Amino acid sequence: MTIYTPMPMELVLDGWRNEPGPFVEVTINGVFMQLSPTDAPGIGRIVRLLSAPLDYYLLSEYAPGQLISYHPAAEPPKGSDLPDFTW
């Protein structure tokens, strides 16, 4: 691969090996999206939409970078109606 740029290579390749931060995948209003959690609990910044109706990609409230409220998944409560399969 050849890169032609007037910028120094240190700036071009800065952060190349950094792993992207922790992401959360949630479904909100029928839209499956990838969020980057913020410092505020239950608030995330939209990274990208993974699965949504086509017209949702044009809505500004679902644009990457927008803040959205979500609730992190919790474990099912004890004594729920799920069957117990312990032997």
C-alpha cells in the first residue's frame, strides 16, 4: 500500500494500533445499535446502527455521535418464572 500525503507519517499512523473502546450492543425501539458508554450511567453515544428499518438511517436522533438513554442488561431475577434445570 502506498500513501501520498503532505502530513508526517507519525500523525497519519497515530492511534493505528489502539483498540477501540468498550462497546455495548442494544436494541432500542426496534433498532439494534452499537453504543459507546459515557460516564453517566444509562447514557451512551451511538457508534453505528447495526440493524434498523431503512428510514431510521435518515433520522437525526439515530445519527452516530448522538446521545441516547439505555439500560444495561441485568441478570434475570431470582425466583422468576424460568424453569430451574439444576440436577
